[in-house]
Amino acid sequence: MKPAVLALALCACGPQSAAWLRIEAPLRVPQDCDAVELTATRVSDAQLIYQSHHALGSGPPFPLELALVTDDRRNLGRESVELTVRALKGLELAAPWSSRTLRFDLVAHQWSDVTVEVCDCTP
């Protein structure tokens, strides 16, 4: 489903806010990376608000896309969420540079587009 269609559903009866997350990495699945781990905390009080581990098996390849939704108004605001994405091979980082942390905004009844570049590059 396309983000524009999802945004319409969000405005009608959906959660307080959501982020459309795109994870980009120059890693081959499963040769270089077999899982991604996501951890999100609310910046205002360092409360853990989301944590997941996604096994990639033999696919899908990067870029990966997923939606993070929230019904908690405390998660809304400018740079209100800090997200860490780790690309893994087994239980270890897939590469020394395969972890990235960033902050993003969540606005009431809107989708936030968030792109995370997990690479040996300048964030």
C-alpha cells in the first residue's frame, strides 16, 4: 500500500501519528546481513517506546520499508523520538558502521517520512 493511501486512512480513524520508515544499507541479504534491530525511545523522558528484531532470511533486500504507529500523544513533537537501527549478521553488527541513530518528528494525525542510511558515510 502506498504512503498516500495509508495517510488517508490515518486521518480518518487511525493512530495519533505514524512514521513511514525506509532503511537503506549497502548490504546484501543474507550474505552480509540477516536481521535488523530497531529501538525507539521518547526523547523527553528516555522511555523505550518500540523495540523489534526482524529476521530477513533470504530477503527482502535493502531498502526495507515499514510503518511505526503510535496512539500515545506523549510521543508527538519536534525530534520527539530517537531511533536506533542496527543491521546484524548473527548476533553481531554486520559491519563496524552498521548502526545508526537519529531523531525525528511525529506530528498529530500525519505520517512522517524517515530515511535511515546505515552505511560507512556521513550521517
